[in-house]
Amino acid sequence: MQPNYNLALPFWLNSLKNPERLALVADQQLTYRELADRARAVAGWLGATPRVAILASRSTAACLSVLACAWNGATYLPLGLDWPEERLLQVLQSFRPEALLLDERGETRLTPALQEHLPARRARADLLQHPASAEPAQVDKDSLAYVIFTSGSSGQPKGVMVRCQGVRGLMARLLQDMGLDQPYRVAGNFELSFDGSILDMFPCWENGGTLYLVPRQQAMAPHTFLAGQAIQSFVLTPAHLQMMLALKAPVLPELRWCAFGADALPRDALQAWRKLAPQARLFNLYGPTEGSVAWMWHEMEELSGDWELVPLGRPLAGLEVEIAPESGELVLIGDQVAAGYWKQPELTEQRFFSLDSRPAYRTGDRVRKDPDGCFHFLGRIDNQVKIRGCRVELEEVESLLRRADPGCQAAALSWPERPGELNQLVAFVGGTRLTKAEFRQRLQASLPEFMLPSQLHILERLPSNAGGKVDRAQLRALLEP
């Protein structure tokens, strides 16, 4: 019998096995039976629509939308609710969805300009009542589960095409390697447009757990929510951790499983968290969006060693890595590698390739391997940085600064440049007559909030090195106290 890679299949099986178990706590509380029935109704409304955009997050409607797309084998595009109109238009014009699912907040984003580029078929997912579809559709391994857009070095966002095989493989490996096989009370704290949301939803529903969506107002420091809901399983970024530690988070005795991802994790922050989650198994996860969320893992049972950053660890079962000998760049090899970038064949060819008939991806991360076979993060070979766990290509920010005033010089950098810290994005502009306010207005119209520089400095001219390029070391020196 042909394997079915449908992402909704494990959820559906749980809805048959444990129909009255609580599946979701958000703006509504739904059992597995109720959530399955309503997801099937949304799937019935979608029908054979192959590409669906979702403008929803942290809501019942968002979860129904994802499950319904998976149910039908449709590819979904998560749109950021806080993205500016220009970015939404860029992504929509590239993806060209044939249907749009929304929640209440998503409806408020439907400006006249957006509506011109939206499909005629659109609906609030949580209000749909439609004849239900049958069991989840048969889906092959290479079908696209979702396309998620991230910052692009060309000045345009790039869409990563993640295959169903990659996500289903990740779920199996999380169960096999990391013991994530309990019906936990799970906190969901990632926006749908961030692929950490995959780790919130699908392992929870595969194990018959209950997903508790963290309210938007508590997203950056959810410790009060975690304690109040007696959360047992939680995935967070080092930026979330730093914020909760700064706000004196309480001890969380109910927490049993906790993973960190999306950025380098400082050892001292982990030591502080260990005291707050004394009963939890703690894991560090590493993996770019192009590797279907997570590729390597390290369980932190003991804090031995002299490292400042927690190791990336070792590959999940069945996955491989190599280090490019000249650059030290990490290469991922295995079935979780994405299918490439949406409608960007040249960029796809630069980063994706085949190695011994297996898909491979060049990450841009520099790493080293210690004598015990554990991998450690050293930095980037390009200008990609992490701001609150989100990828930012500095070239995209610089491109928009130069577009605001053609002919000006522009440079952006992360500051202070310490992995895992609450870094800020800082921009410098030289040779311009525009004001800071005029530059900020242009950036706010084009970039999501996390990509906006927290500081903008205007200089007569940017310093240059012997090669005639902007001297970023001198710019960093200007920021030193």
C-alpha cells in the first residue's frame, strides 16, 4: 500500500481514537472530534484548490486553516498579520493563491490595494459551515506542504518550498530521538508565518496532546501563561528566554519537555533556565527553514565543557551533514531538505544540489565538529543575522535604504553581535539629504516590524576599507560605549 504523507493524517487518527480529548484552547476550546469536524468542513469548502493563503495566527481559525489545507493536500502560504501592505503584495503576487482563509484580525488587513490581488474565494475559517470532506486525501512525499517566505538577500523575500516528506520525517524523528511522544499540554507561541509553528501544532496533535495558544500580548514573555496553564511542553527562542529571565520568570514545575531553536543559545541563559524548569528535559534544536524546521539536536543533561554557546548537537536519525573543507560551511543531506525557492530557479541552484542522489542544502552557517562528534556554531559566511530568532538578510534592509534615496550609501548590522542575545538591527546611511524620519517611513512601508532598525545613523560618508567596501568594523566601533 502506498504511504500517505498527509500532515493531517495523525491528527485525524487521534480524533477517532480520543474524540472527547481536548485538542485546542484558544479563542475557543475544541475537542479532537470538534476540531476534526470543523477542519473537514473548511476542507470541504476548499475542495480541490491547490494553493491557499492564510491570513490568520494565534486563533482557532488559523489552526482550522492549516488542518484543512493539509487534509486536502493543498499547499498553504502563511501571511504575517503584521507585515506591511507592500510585503503582503509582493508575496501574494508571487504565490498567486486560489483561495484565502482568514481570522478576525486577518479581515482587518484587507485594504483596497490588497483586495485587488486577492483571490475571489475567501472566507473566515472559523465561520465556515460546509458539507464535510472524507478522510484526509492521499498525498505523496514530494507534495508541497507549505511555502514560507523569509528575508531575501536580493532585496525581495524568498519562499522556501517545504515538502510533506520533510515534515512527516521530522515528526517521526522527534518521537524516535527526543521522546516527544506524550499527550502533553503544549504552548503554541509562534506566528503561523514562522516555521516554529510546525513544532507547536503537529507533534502535539500527533500525540493526542492539547495545544494552548499563547495570546499575542504575552508572546515575547509568556512565563505567566506557562505557569497559569500548567504547560508541560514548550518550544522557544533564546530571545524569549532572555526576556523571561529579565522579567524574573517563576519556577515552572509542570514543564516536562522544552526545546530552544532559531538562534544560538548562550550557556549562562540555559543554566538560569535549568533552575526554573527543574523537571524538564531540555533540548537545543538546530535547523534552517530549508531543512524542514529542525535538523540537529542536543539534549542538555549536563553542562560540562568550556563552551560559551550550547552545541548544535548531532543530526536526527537518518539525516547527514558535511562541512565544506574550504569555507567551514555546514551542508545538510537528507529527505528533510526543501524543494527549493518558489519561482527563483537561480537562487535554488546556488543553494540546493544533489549529493550521492540525496537532496542537499548549503546552509551558510560555519561550524566545527568536536572530537566527540558534536557540532558547534561559529558564525555565518554571509550577511544573514538573527533578530529575535527571525532571519534577516542585511542586504534586503540596505537595498530598501538605497531605494529611498538612490545614490546614498547604506549598511546594516546586528548589535551587539553576540549570538543568542537580544540583538538590535542598526543601520547607517551616508551621502543623503533625507532625514531619519523619511528613511523610517520608507522602511515601515516595506518591512515587518522585526526587520526595522532600532537605530538609524546618518553620516556624511560611510567609512571604507582598502578594498573600497563599507568598513563594518569601523561602524561597529562607532557603537561602542
